[in-house]
Amino acid sequence: MSNTAEQRAHLLKYMELGLRPIPLRGKVANYHWKSFVLTQSNMESYITPGTNWGIRTGQIPIGTYFYAVDIDDKLLLSRFMELNPLPEKAPIVSTGRGFHIYLSWGMPAETRHSPGLDIIANGYVVVPPSVHPSGKIYRFIVPLGSHIPMLNPRSIYWPLPTLPFRPNPIAGNARNSAGHLGGDSFDWDNIFNGVSEGQRHNTLVRYLGILHSRWDTEDEALAKVSEWNKLNNPPIPEHELVTTVRYCYREWGRRKVGNGNR
């Protein structure tokens, strides 16, 4: 449980940088959070033991736009930083499952969702000293400095696949007249012998599309692709496999609801 002194110290620092804190219950903001303004004069009435806090993303008074990179697995941070050299002293927060990286830019960022990584640009991000539902405390591992470093969000590279639309439903392992599994021109004949690096993630998503179309549950799909992954050279790291399965099933579920299919 975060104490009031910790909350006060963090809130004063956030406001000093022009950031806009909002009180949370757990990870959920009040319905009027978009119009909420915390000031030094009203701050004490919101600081209570156990209160969590968020920071709104978007424009801040100094004329830049705050956004956060949300990495949802602690094993992915080093890979992200290899692919995306960060500005010096970019603040990094350890969360319940992964990390948040605080950045800014001179124009609005776009919200992006990828397996294992999200860019939060039109909402809010939970901040220290909040407590995650798991009991873990949000903590800075690279602290806030005198400003939020700038990085063009469009330059952020994350090489996991763009989701295709699901293939048409098929029954069992039926093949079409060309002998291909799943009713499309993708070369399904060889994937069950395993694929090499460079083909693995694209093939994984296509395979998940087939399983999802057959109404396999997320757990069933994970079990099947885990067995398939053992044949790959090299196998996809387990945490990436799990993250991709979770993401695909979540996104395809949203499309289904959005299309009126329940």
C-alpha cells in the first residue's frame, strides 16, 4: 500500500513536469477523469492511503505530447532497447508484469497495439507509487529527470506480425483441391515440419487464424502451437509465443464483437 508521503512526493514531481495526474481505484479512473485537474490546492483531498494514480497521455502545458510505451513482459525490455535506442535518461517504470517507458514528442502520437507492446497515447498510464493488483508496486528503475525525453513514436520498431484477417473456417484438417490446409494459397504443406527464423511469426499467426476459425479456445490453440513451435529452427521464445496467442485471440474477439457476432 502506498503511503501519503510517497504519493505527495511523486505528484509534485509529475506536476512540476507538466504531467496531469488522476486518482485511480485499482487501475480504473473515475468517469470524469478527462476533465479532472489536480492542483497543489486540491491535492490533499485526494491523497489517501492505498490510492493509486495515473497520468493522462496527450498534450502537456510545455507544448509537447506525452505518451508511454507499455511492454507487457519483463523479458522483452532488452529486445525493445536493442531495436529502439532510447534517449538518454528516458524514465522507465517497473509494472506488475512489464515496463512503461515515458516519452514525448512535438506532435500527437498514435495509439498502437502489437503483441507484447502497446503505445499509449490517448488515455492514461498507471504510475508510481501505485500498487498493481498482483501486489507489486510500480517503481522507477530509471527516474524522472528535469524533462520527458523526446522520441518520434513513428520511429519505434517492433518486428512482430501485423494481424491478418482470419482465414475461412475449415473442418478438422481438411485440405482444399490444391492440397493446402486452410483454403488459401499459403504453403501449409511444409509448416508442420517446422519453419526457420524469418518465417516463424507470420506462420504462427496464420496457424492461429485457422485454429480460431475452428473455434479452438485460447488454451487449446496455445497447446497446439507450442507443439508446432518445437519443430522450428530455432523455436520462438516461449514468452513471445504466449504473448502472440493472447494478442491474436483478444484482437479477433474484438473484431467479432464489432461485427455484431456474439
